[in-house]
Amino acid sequence: MERKYLLLELRRCLNCELLFRYPKDTDSDNDCFYQSDYDQGAVTAMPNPEEIALLRKTNFSGSPMDFSERIIPILSSLLPSGKVLDYGSSWGYGVYQLIRSGYDAVGWEISRPRAEFGRRMLDVPVESDWSAIEQRAPFDCIVSSHVLEHLPSPKIAFEAFSDLLGPGGWVLILVPNGGGKNARELGVRWGPMIGEKHCSALTPSFFAKNLVTFGFESLRFASRFDREVVSLLPWDGDPRRLEGDELLVAARRR
């Protein structure tokens, strides 16, 4: 156990190996926070019309919302086309890029104001009503970029992914790497570890142990994105092979 800001503790579940923040949020607390209080800079701030026009013109290239460096190249290697859900899509910038890349994409976003902004300003489908997402299933792939660390329990997402994907469908997850070099050496002094916004610190070993129980296989990981071709590696239990601050997880539904 480690302590942060006197009030927050980093704990580990002995059963599933999840590193989590204590005290934990309830589902209702989490929902209220993301309706009005959550602020994560450019990825949550809603741009003005002039900024939107420039982002659309450049397809978000070079911005903090750019999917072209990490997500879309790996997605296209696994699934050249198909139905894609952006789980935790904010105001739809990822959905916009996925559609531009030829995918039949839709977003789900807990924040109703951000979902409405995406529909209005980007003219893309972003839903806050979960039943609307269920009606669109099954999906060929679910993308979730820096979302799971904000959930009271990542198993909420695992259950959703398992239910919404068709057989052979893929999930791509991007999170801060709770098992990376900085996380291991600095612990709670590493900014993304835990805090008001981050309920958990997610590691390769946690994903490897738990995704299989929700019907996933062929797990692959990456934590280096400074190369032209990102290498997806199987998990062999050695965290030194995944040293970066970000972790990408790919897994296929059985």
C-alpha cells in the first residue's frame, strides 16, 4: 500500500491484481463527476467553431486528439474495415477520424454535453444512451483510449466489450502503463498512477489475467510508439519488455 495526498491510498487486489485508489468512487459519483467537473485539457475542452474547422481540415493531425499515430495503424492491421465502437469517445474526434479512415464508427460517451457537442459540431454519431449502443451491436472492434483508468472498476468495461463484440472481434485499449518503468520506480509519485481522475493503475499482468475470463484470447501488448511500425508483443511476465508510460492492449473475442 502507498499513500498519496494523505487521503488517497494505492491498494492491490489479491485476487485480480488490480492496483486501485482507495477510497473508491461509486457509479453515481463517477457519473456526476464526468457530467460537469472532469477536465483533461484538449481532449475534453470543446473548441470554438474556428478551431473545429481547422481540426477537421487537418483530420486532427498533430493534435492531442490524433488517432493516426497509435490507434488507427494498429486497428487497420487487425481490421481493414468494419463496425467500430469508440468507448469513451469524448466529443467524437476519434469517431470522426475512424469514419474518415473508412470504418462504420460510433462513439459512446458518459458526458451528455460532450456527446451532444460531437453530434452538432462534427456531425458524427456519439451516444450517451447505452441502449442505443446495444442496438448497434455486434461490433467488429471496440477502441478505448485512456478511459478504463477512470472507471470505478475496469470490469465494467470488460463486461461491455464481451457483450458487444461478435466472435473474432477485437478490442484495442490504451491506458497509462501502471507496470512501466516510471510507475515501478516512482509509485504514486508518478502523476498518472492514481488521483481524483484515475481510479486505478492498469498493468500488463492485470490485463493478461483478467481479459481471458471475459472470453478474450490472443492478447498482445505495446508500450513503445517511437517507431514507424509498432510491435505487438505477447505477455511473458517480464515488465521490462513494456517500459513506456503508455500501454496498448489488443485482444480478440473468442
